[in-house]
Amino acid sequence: MRRPTRSSTRVLPDGRPLQNQLLAALPAADYDRIARHLRLEPTIVGAPLHEHGRRIDDVYFPNAGVFSITNRMRDGALVEVATVGREGMLGIGVFLGDRSGSGRTMQQVPDGAVVALAATSFLRATAIDGVFRALMSSYAQATLLQTMQCTACNALHDVSQRCCRWLLQIHDRVDADDFPLKQESLAVMLGVRRPTVTEALRALKDTGLISTRYGRIRVLRRKRLEAASCECYAAIRDQFARLGL
């Protein structure tokens, strides 16, 4: 089942409602202390926000859209290790004391600007014992569990099952059954070649679970898509729920 989005009456500098669930969960005093340092940055699909080995100057709190944290292999291939949307943040390694990017972080499904916070401001805010620090601690644990689950998933489950998992994770993070997604992006996230993705999507279309058109995918049968996915989708979802995220 899709998790309900936590509502917030707070708004961003451009007037849009705040939807990032970590920021929305903060008490008013904590949020106001951080909000003065927040800014909005435009994003481009596929353009990196963080690069492996490069110093992280800003952390990001997605307000919408879907982002991927990937790992680059020596042959240049990319494979996703974590999916992040409005439930989380990008740059959790900074909280753990590592200002060097551990992988390439980029947007996969666009939906407006991303909320940015300078790493120095983030570190000052999380140095204070309180709700924000506790939230980041829980999120760091959830991210570690997600990465471990994705590693096992990539090793053990077939492309069709992993494709279903990723489509479900996107569906959880957007407000529509229809969303933009290029097959090239999906191939990167699954660590396979584009023809393999084309074949997997065709099979899902033939069984009536999804439809595709001009770089967009529509989820038609949510429950059947969950049944076709591997166990990792539910495992990751339950891990976040157990940690209150």
C-alpha cells in the first residue's frame, strides 16, 4: 500500500507547500531556526547533485520528484543503491562525519526545485541535541538498511522483479499514476542494458500492469504490480515505517 503523505501548512520561498517529510516533522521552533538557511535550487534530470569522492557543500531535502544514489563501477557502469524522495534527504553521510560523496546522486523523476541547505548549516543544526538530530539519526539508519536491501536485491532477484520494485518506489513518491521516466534512466537504476529494460517493460504492459507512452509510465494495476515485485519493496517500506519515517 502507498504511504500517505504527511501534510504541512508550511510553505517554501516560492509559495509551494512544504512536502519534505523530515522538515515537516520538525516542531515550529526547530523548523524556523533551519528555514532561514534553506534555499531552492533548480534541478536537471541526470545532472549530479553529489559526485563520488567530491566534497559535499550542500545537502538536499527533496520536496517532490525522485532521486537516486548510485555507485559507479570501474567499467563506468552505474547501479542504484538507494531511492530518495520527499520522505528523505540527500547527503546523509555528512551527518555521519563524511563530507566526501560516496556515490553519484541525481534526479530521475522531475518535479520542481529541490530544497538545499549548506553542509555547514546542517552540521550546526544537527549538533544540537533535539528533534532534528534524532530525525537524522533515524534516517541514517533507514538509509543503511535500504542500501543493504538493494544490494541483496540486485544480486538475487531478476530484472522483472527489480523493475516492479523501482516502479513502486517511484509511485510512492509522486502524486499521480502517470510519471515521466526514460528507459535509459531505468536501465541505469537497474544496472542493465536498455534492451533488457525494454523487454521487462513490454512484459509488464502485456499483462496489463502498466502502460507506456513517449517517455512516460502509467501504473494501471498497483496491487498486481506489488505481487509481481520481489520481497524487497515491502521490506524497505516496512523498515522506514518501523523507524517512524
